[in-house]
Amino acid sequence: MSVLVYTESNQGTFKKAALEVASYAKAVASQMGTTVTAVTFNASDASKLSNYGVDKILNITNTSEFNAKVYADALKQAAEKVEAKVVIVSSSADSKYLAPLLAVELHAGYASNVVEVPTSISPFAVKRTAFTNKAFNITEIKTDVKVVGVSSNSYGLIENSGSATVEDFSPNLKTSNTKVQSIDKASDKVSIADADIVVSGGRGLKGPENWEMIEELADVLGAATACSKPVSDLGWRPHSEHVGQTGKPVASNLYIAIGISGAIQHLAGVNASKVKVVINTDPEAPFFKAADYGVVGDAFEVVPQLIEKLKEFKAQNA
């Protein structure tokens, strides 16, 4: 018996989420007194997972681009191979699509948005966010096999060096009735999913020609850039940058909203961020009620000064 973990990669390189769920899986395996087996798809250097507590790696190479049904089928066979009672995934968009399919295949209970290691193993109970990250609940999974979705940036990366064995695994995959027509890849320097800091802009920026200061602030902070739904709808920014309940969810350590009033759908999608900062001219903007820090002021005056001060701070501490 082993704890099974699905580790996502992009063009062969592990995403930050993969290392976080591997770290989490190690903690769960320690509670259960067992080992961690990771499943990778087309990973170029699978052995990197051994630095995060993985004992065995099943590397699957007979698949191409992500297909939730195909990947769920492969993970089911991997879970049966190692007799896994707990399967751990991330809370990325792909994993949230994949996890319910996998749970059905395994006749397993599925708990999403989990933020801590299990509060108990028998019965198996986990703490998770609820009501768009406004509350927590303790969920007990009573099925024989459990699927756990770990919320981004909730557990962190914990190195646990060891030596993992790598085994090529070729599951017998069914032909999927869904086909990938095309894939649009975001060209950001830092992806929203992996970013510790996200700098986001709204209609308060008045037009796409003013986005340079958002990108400059993000560059200084090593952050990803994002936008509100109206901005992407207007075509000022690509839809890959749209964050919120109807776009990409954000669970960064720091989220900076510039010129965003804070519609309920936007707030619901970014509430999981640990620290939220808003810059807006309207002191009554809804975002101020949800933010940890707020600046009432013109973004075209505040942001350039913020960039200047950050550059000075970085120069002094270089």
C-alpha cells in the first residue's frame, strides 16, 4: 500500500504545484506509516521528486497532451497497481477537471480545496475551505479509497531528500471520446498558477496602452500579471490573464489589485490569496472590504512611486 500523488508537469518540467502535493503526500504517508508513489506524465527529470519525499515514481510516456479522461484512467491503473488508499492531486484547473473523473473510476470520495494534512487518519478527515474561501470545514471521507485535492500555496514546498526509484509505466489506455483541438499557451514570464505574487489590473487603467506599468511592477516583484473579466472581455488583455470565479482562481501569497472595484465574482476567485492589496480612487469600492491593505489614490500616481521605491529597496539590498 502506498499514497499515490499526481505530479503535473509542463513540457517535461514539474510545476510548483507538483512539488507542493509531493510534500503534502509525504506528510500523509508519514501519518499512515507508508510510502509515497508519484505518477508523472512525460517528465524529463522525474528523479527531482525524490527531493520532496517521493519513494517511487511511475513515469508514463505513452500519452501526449493533457486529456482528463485519459489521465484519470491512467491514474486509476496506477492506484490499483500500488494498492493506494489515498490519491493526492493539486487544485489546478486541470486537476479539478481530472479529480472527479478519477474519484468515479475508483469509487472514491473526493475532498477539494484541502488546506492542511488530515486532522485524523481513522476516520479520515481533512480541513478545507468553504463558501468561496470565507470559512473552513472538516470533511470526513468514508470510502475505502480517498481522493484529496490540495489548495494551492496552502502547504508549501518541504524538502525531504531521499532516493526514489523510477519505473516506466505503460497503462492500458482507452480511446477518449474527447479530442483536443488546440492549446493556447500564456506567454507570461511567470504563470498565474505558480506565482507567489500576482499583479492584476482592471478598467481603472483606462486602456491597454497603460498596461506597461502593470508589467513593470510585476517584473520588479517577480510576479505574474492578471486582469479582471471586463478587461479581458474588452480585449485589452488575453483571456488567459482573466482571474476570478469565472476565470482562473488565484491563491497567491500576495495579490495586488490595481483599478479593480471588486465585483463579487472577482473576489470569490482571489479570496484564497493570503495577502490582498488594493489601489483604487474610490474609497467605497467593494475590494477595500476584502483587502488586507488599501491605498486610496490614482493608480497613475501611486504605482510609479511604488515601482521606484521597490527598485531603490532592491538596489540597497542587492
